[in-house]
Amino acid sequence: MKMKKYTAETMVEAMKKVRMDFGDDALILSSNVVKSKGFLGLFKKKSVEVVAGFDEPVSKIEEIVLPPTSLHVERGDDTSAALKKEMSEMKKMLKDMQQAATHSRFPDEVKPLLTHLEKQGLSTNIITELGEDLYDRMKAEKKDFTNEEQLLIVKQLLERQIGELPFGGISFNKKFINVLGPTGVGKTTTIAKIAARALLEKKKKIGFITTDTYRIAAIEQLRTYANLLQVPVEIAYNSKDFEQAIEKLADRDLIFIDTAGRNYKEAKFVEDLTRLIDFSLDMESYLVLSMTSKEEDMRAIIEQFKSFSVEKFIFTKMDETGSIGPMFNLMKDYGIGTAYYTDGQEVPEDITEADSTKLISLLVKGAHDA
């Protein structure tokens, strides 16, 4: 295990240093509040001293050489389960310490709201900023805010952080709507929802191209939607097929492209897209992410698509999670807004065109419920 001692003025600052060196898997081995001697024993200053460690990965099978034979020792299920449990408990302890450090500086009146935002998965940095701004206002006005006043101020602060990002659905200024994303996020159903609204509400002539030739079920699903909407669908196995599909659908106002669902944490699958689809077309691209995914996995996907010009995010499966904070973390960190969010399988009903006000209201909903 690697170990290191950190000294900082507050626990929050110490945690930042730990995470910078060891990441979220760091183990806090000890923490103490220490006082400096000060001048002539006076003006003593408090600081926090933290000792943190990081366990480097150990291979599942360890080989111990004992002459003249070799003995292979494999960890049993019980040992492995115990180690996992211990690591889980240590991570929870670290999270609890971070929460306590974040909340300790703020008055009790605002802690329920900050705790709610933390349960929603909002990042510690954003929560700390909100808490500090809220507390500063309370001190400036020399009063405690009611729950309603707290919510109003936090909404305004969140609006300031994400309000300048682009929100809202497709622009209808581009002919090609390219929908990107990994397998299992609900791209095909999402495309059908957007296309149905374009057809029914905007009276646009639409068509589909699918490049998801790896899964027969995906092609059949899009064909089913196309039949219901009575619109054409073309299948592109390669770049030549893609060019021919464009020619066949030349009379369409909008062409929706359903890309293959692959494990896009692997760069080679992203490269396959660039060889198949002509991204120089009159096109806008949207990256679909599932709210049931881990935030770190969503970040890995976004990193792989950095070279593409992603207009906005589309977040799916909002009805399957109780934590939408990661959506805000991603928008703020990557400077990309949200076009739509979905909350069910019904076409075209279960999709909402996003705006910052709606999303912020969802984030703080129930913050002061008993």
C-alpha cells in the first residue's frame, strides 16, 4: 500500500489533495485536528492532518515459489468476498467523512437541502459552492432563510451555472440527425420518439438510416417504428450503402441515423463510425446516455466522442433512477447542454424537450419533504 500524509486548513482541502493523488479509491487511515504553536504560544491556528493510502491492484492468482516445486494459491470466494466488503466499508467511510467535512461549515438550517443534493449525486464541488453562496447571503442579510427561500436561491445559483448551455430539441435546420451512444441506452426508441413528433407536430417528411447491423433485433425494431409511421428505412452495412441510402432518401426533410450500439469505451468502435458515416454532411449529432449508468462510465463514453461535434446530450431512463445529479455534473464539466430526457417506453409520449428550469426543478424536488 502507498501512503502519504496531508496537511490542510480544512478537511475539504485535505480530501481534494487525497483525491488528486489517489482518486476515489483512497483509504483514509487517520485524521486529526492539530494546532500550530503560534507566536509566544498565542494565536494558535488549527489545521487538519490526514494520512491516506491506496491499495495497488493484486492479481487474483498469486504464485509462491518453494523449491523444488511451485505452489499456486488462489484466493477463495470467502476471502474475496471479505476483501470486497472491507473495501466497500472503507469507501463508505471516506464518503461519510467527505460529507461531514462539506457540511460542517454550514448552519443546520441549510444542511437538509445540501444532503438532498448529495443524495441526488451532485458533485461535492458544486454542493460546496452552493452552500457557501447560500451561507454568504444569510450572513449578509443577517437572517435565516425559509425552506422556500433556500430553494429559490439554490435554483438561481444552479441556473447561473448551467443556464448559458444550449438546451432544447433538434433545430430543424439540419437535414441529418445523427444519434450516437453505447448499447443498451435506448437509442432506437429515442429516435422513434423524436421522429414521430417531427412527423406529427411539425409535418416533416422523415426517413431512417440504420447502421446497427450487428443486431438483427435493432433493425427489426426500427422497421417496426418506420412501418407505424409509414416512412422509409434504409440499412447501411458500409460507407457505400450509406451513400446510396442518402440518395434514396433525398426527398426527405429530415433523415434520422440510428448508429450501432457498441461498447464505445473501446476506441476502435468509434473509429468504425468515422469510416461508415460522413460527418461532413449537413448534420447535427446527439450523444445518448442512460441515467442508470455509473457517472464514471458516462464520462468514459463522452471522452471517446470528444472528437465529434456533439450538439447536446440526450438522457434516457430518468424513470429508473432516483439520482439525476450526474446529469448536472456532466453538463457543467463538459460545457454541453441537454436536448431531451426520456422517462418511459411509450412512443412518442415519454420524452421531454429539456430546459434548465425543468431540470433544476427535478433536481431539488422533495428537498424539504419530511
